[in-house]
Amino acid sequence: MIDLSRKKSRYYVELWEQSRMPACTIRLPGARLYVINETSLIPSVQRQYKTLAFPPLQAKLAMNVCGSSQTANDILNTNVNGDEGFWGYSITHYKAIHPPLFPGPGLDAMNRVMAQKITTSLERIQSSEVFRLFDFVKREVTRATTDSVYGDQNPFRDPAIVEAFWEFQEGVMGLLMGLPPSFVRDSFNAREFMAKRFVQYFNEGGHEQGSALIKARYAHSMEHKIPVEDIARFETAGAIAILTNTSPACFWLLYHLYSSPSALEDCRRELGTILSENTNKTQGGGSGITITLDLTQAKTSCPTLLSSLQEVLRLHSVGISTRQVMEDHILDGKYLLKKGGTVMIPAPVQHQDAATWGANVHSFDHRRFFPSAKRPNPIAFRGFGGGTTLCPGRHFASTEIFAFTALMILRFDMHPVDGKWKELTTNKASLWEVTPRPDEDLVVKLIPRDGFDLNVKWEVLVTDSDKSMPLAAEDMDALRHSE
Ligand code: HEM
């Protein structure tokens, strides 16, 4: 227990390296954790989504984190695992939010707002600015993401809500564990503050001018007669899904690309082939240059950038997929899982195994996921989870990370102010996190690249698309079947 709480997901990696057991049980007082290590066992767990279930855990966690009312909790717990058919809040939630997040018009609309916000925010950068890199990425990504999800009445336009959100997420582990408010006072108060602001947002019809995603979430809750105070509380957890992983993933991608000259050059070259340049008349009678990046084209024509993003998630993810054992089950005909136990699939065990990824498993290799590279079993990549809990926001998040990173690397050079790219740790990450932020921020200087002076205007285009990026094993299967 001490090791687990100190080392967190690293503990599972050490256990795997020491024991090489395909699956093992960790007995804690009153709890059995079944840890799945062997890649070939993962599909067997994912197939048993009723017996090894996520919705009952999700409902419990949502209630603790959001502090929802008894009325809402009863609704969440009704037919929670779909034993009586495909109905009820919990069991239909994933299906309700899937269409607006899957490639198509809803996602394109969100991406357009996001791309425009990111372009404008990067236009504000002055020549040779010095930044704390993570703070900068977090601020700009939070602004762009929340504007695209919540629309013109986005509560996150108020800096007090942004501050409250990050305060809230600091204490999520305590809330998940059901600690009393006095133990997690700051996080608890921040959540209450956010919930009040979201009540106002919904009561004033803010969601009606928002994205297809927020409309779908609101409609799904209304259909199940969730009171508006609880819809607002659920949105505090919704904001966690939307915000917590994208900024760190974007930060790590910039960190690795800028600190690896060959990766940076490859990505710049690739992006350079899809840029278009126009000369237009300015108001003063002169002429100006506009460079356009077609984000939709970038998603299908930049395999090195995509490979780099996957590699960043492989190297840094600390996510652990969990399932509740609903009845005794023999996994794969070999391993007895007892009712009431919790199944854990730690992504780092998959991601840090030299037998799967090779001797350079701990280094950043921007071409590791390149289509022509000899690729390991796709199931061993768990950056976005998998099975019924596969991240539905992966296309939105990846497109946003592409837009931000592409504009940054095309327009600027970046140097750490103390002269070297130091190794960064993530030991402060909590057990519930997926993509952790660095323990310590990095102070960097941005300098416009030669030939891309600050007077050039940049435009990011999102053309209609129903194409998805192969981000997870499931996407690759879907692509194979459509060919
Ligand atoms: C780089 C950014 C992101 C990463 C790395 C990421 C990763 C993940 C992972 C690993 C899971 C699965 C957890 C499990 O198996 O238990 C997950 C679930 C989820 N993600 Fe993401 N995510 C990202 C961004 C987003 C965004 C932007 C959204 C929404 C717009 C989102 C919405 C969700 C939701 C709703 C779930 C829960 C699915 C369910 O109910 O089963 N994620 N995410």
C-alpha cells in the first residue's frame, strides 16, 4: 500500500518487471485488484464489458467527484450496467456524446472555432517573448477548447472559473475517494463555485449557442430528468475530460519536437508540403502574405506529426483503465476474477515494456508509429484507453494538438532560457490522471523563424471531413474494414 501510494502507476511497471506475471492479484484490506499485464489478455477483458464493467464504477466516481443530489444519484444508478436492456442514463451516455465527437459536421464546427481561437492567440505573440511553456499552453488550450465546446457564453471566459477549475482538479483524488469536504476544502469550494456558474449558464440557455457536444450532453441529462443543478455539477466533471489531458499532451509534443532537431525538421518539412501562400492587398494599398494550413489535410498527410503525438502519449501516459467484476469470472479460461474485485489495465505496463517496443523504449522516437515502421501490436498502445471506454474525445483533442503544434513549430524557434533542454519528471501526477503535466515548468524563449516574420498572416482552414486519424487499435480496425 505504501509503495502503491508513493510510486503510483510506476509501481505496476516495477511489479511487472520483477514478476513477469501475465496477470496478478494485489490484495488490499477489503479490496482485490486484478492487474492485467499481458497484452494478449486485454481484448479478453474488453470483450466482457458486462461482467467486467465500467458504468457502475463511473457512476460511483461521478457522484463523488460532482457531489450530485440523491435524485440524480438514483437516476445514475437505475439499470446502471444495462442488465435490463439498453436504457438508463449511465448506459446510454457514451452513445449520446459519440456523434458530436466523431468525424463529421459537429466535430468540424468545434474544430473551426478551436482553430480560429488558436490562430488569434498565437498572433498575440511578440518578437522574442519569454514564457513558462506549460502555463502558456494550458492558458491558450483552455481558452480555445472551452470556447469551442461552450460557445459565446463560455463560463471559462471568466478568469475566476479557470482558476477554480485547476483548483478543483488538484483535489479530484480526494473527492474520488469520498474524503469529507474539510480534507479537500479548496477543491470542494472550487467545484461548488463552478457548479453555480454552470447553473447560470444552462438557465440562460448558454448551451443553445454552444457546440453539438454540449447540446447532446444537456439533452441526454434532460431526457433522464436530471435536475439542472446536477447537470451543472456533471459539467464540472465533463470539463475534466475536456481539459486535463490536452494541454499536457500538447506541452510534451512541443517539448520533444523542439528538443529533437531531426524530429522538428521532419515535421516542419511535412507540414511545409501542405501550406498554401497567397499575396493580398492590404488596406494601406500595399500587399501582405497569408499562409494557410488546411488542418483536415494535415490529419491525413502528416504521418510524422501523428507518430510523434502517439509517441508522446506512449512515453508519458500514466492512465489506468479500471473495471468492476460484477460476478465471478474466469478470464481467458485461466484466471479467476472474483465478484467485487477491480480489474486494472495500467497503460505504463504496456508502454514501457522493452520486449514490445525495443531497447530504446524509454527514449522519444518520432518515427516509432510511422505507417511503414515495423509496428508492435496496436493493442499495446493505450494512450486513449480502449474497448467500451475508448476516449470519445480523441479526434477533437488530436486535431487541437495538431493545430497548436503546427502553428508553433512553423512560425517559431524555441530555446530554453537556461540553455539546455532539461529532463522533466512527472512524479506529482495523481493516480486518476492520464497525461500528467511536468512537475516543474520550463522557461523558454520564442523567436520568429527566418522567413516567417510576424507580419505574415496565418490562417487555419478546417474543410469538411468524415475521415478519422488512426489514433487507437479500434480506429485502425475501422479503417481496415472501410477499405
Ligand atoms: C490528449 C487528450 C486526451 C487523452 C490522452 C485522453 C485519454 C483518455 C483515456 C485514456 C480514456 C479512457 C479511460 C479508461 O479506459 O478508463 C478517456 C476517456 C474519456 N475521454 Fe479522453 N482523452 C483526451 C481528451 C479528451 C477530450 C478533449 C474529451 C472531450 C471532448 C475527452 C472525453 C473523454 C470521455 C467522455 C471519456 C470517458 C469515456 C467513457 O465514458 O467510457 N477526452 N480519455
